[in-house]
Amino acid sequence: MDLYSQSNDFLNEFESLIDNEKVQLIPDKMIFSQKLIWGERGLLRKTGISKLSIENREKELILREKMLKAHQIIGYVTFAAMIAQGIIGGKLYNGENDLYDTHKDLGNFVTASYFVGASLSLLAPPPLVSKEIKGLN
């Protein structure tokens, strides 16, 4: 028995499991925004934009990974901008008033990037399995 036939057997067995059993494609527990958009009766399901299927869930999980990676990067950029704004704020406090516009623009950038980063996290598709963790997470 070669490797090809073993992988073929596994694939056939996996497909028969999918055909014979109802596979749970979304977790039971989701945050409110995920349920509203990505749930079984969510906005994208009702409008037909993204029907609940294995193929679409694979695409959604790839999208989730990209959204959460962007969320992390934007979070680091926002953190650095907050620190820079704090440093510039200290200089403003010490009388360097020529930095006022820079401080104000940086504040606007921090606010916008914070909410974009938070939105990416809140609006990302749900994971395949919801992990239950006791305590703070």
C-alpha cells in the first residue's frame, strides 16, 4: 500500500463523514458582532452574500487570519503613535507650541487607527471552534 492510496482512502473517508453527518461549520458561542454578521441567520447569510458551506467557511477562515494579522499590525502602529503623541505632548507642556498641529494630527491618527484596528477584530469571521477559557482571556 503506497502513500497515494493511503491519502486517497483518508480523503474518501473524510468526504463520507461530511456527507453522512451534519458538520458544525460555525461555533456555538460567538461575540455579538460575529453572530450579527457571520452567524447562521446573520446578515451575510440572509442576503446570500456568503452562504454557509465548507468552501465559504474555508474562505472566511483565510479572511479571518488576514483581518487579525492586520489588527495586530495596526495595534503596534497605534501604540507607537500613542507614545509619540505623549512625547510631543510633554514638549507642548514645556512651551514648544510649534508642535501643536503635529500633536493634534497625531491624535486624530491614533483615534482613527485605534477604531480601525478594533473593527478588524470585532468584524472578523468567527473561528472554527470556540475555546472556553476560565478566568480572564
